[in-house]
Amino acid sequence: MEIALQMDFMEDKNLKLNIEKVGQEFCNPQKKATNCLRPCYALHFVLFGKGSLIDGNGKRYELGKNDAFLLYKDEKYSYFPNEQDPWFYIWVGFSGAGIDEFVSLCGFEKDNIKKHIVDFNDYVTLMRNMYDCFDASEVQSLRCTAYLLLIFGEFIEREIAA
């Protein structure tokens, strides 16, 4: 179910969101790198452990607890857990229109996909609620979209306050 919203503070003013999947993964230390061209956007929150990510331009990010990272649609990434302290993350995959502009309001850019979060538990609570209610029904899709908008709202408020 795609949700369309009018956002007056955006230049394009139109945002369409569709939740593709919500998941979590505790990675095995021997897990091979995930190399992919993203079919949709994916916002991850590292709950504990560490990992590395290399974007399509070769920029390397070291990620750990209290970090969030956004993978952009149609971009190449390779990411993998630290062998001594593998990561556990929760994530949401989403698609739609107007997303690049919207996530830039949250402080993400294609050349800066990582954010270290001070009030991490606020985000994790929303992500866990989204994870708990995710299924393929229309009503649950609406709830998941609402949780994602609350998460984006947290990011935008913190960007404005910074």
C-alpha cells in the first residue's frame, strides 16, 4: 500500500511511501559481505556490535551501536559484520517518490549515509513497534508507514535543533 502525502516544507511537496519489508538480523561473525544494488531504500539501526560498509564510490564506513545508516535505492553497497563483535541491526526497506529530498531533511545524503544517534532508544522503540506490527495487510502497512514517518520526524527535529 503506497501512502501519498503533501509536504509543504518540501520543494517537490509530494512524498509517496511504501513499506517493502521490516526485519532484523544478528549476523554470524563469518557472514560473507552482502554485495548488492539496492532495489529500495533501507534504513538500518545498529543495536549492538560492529560492522563495515563500503559504498559504490569506495567510501568506507565503520558502524557500531547507536549508528543508523541509510542505503539508497539503485546504489551499490557492500556491508559485513566485524568478526570479533558482529552486529545486530533492525531495518526497514521502503520505496516511493520524493524520498531523496525527504531523507536529506533528515540529514542523510548519498555521500554521507551514516548518523550517530544520541537518543538512540527513541528510534529503536519506534523500529521495534514497526517490526512487531509488520505483515502484508493494508492496515498494518498503514501503521508501519506511520512509524516510519515518526522516525523521520525525529531525525528532522534533531537536524533543525542542531
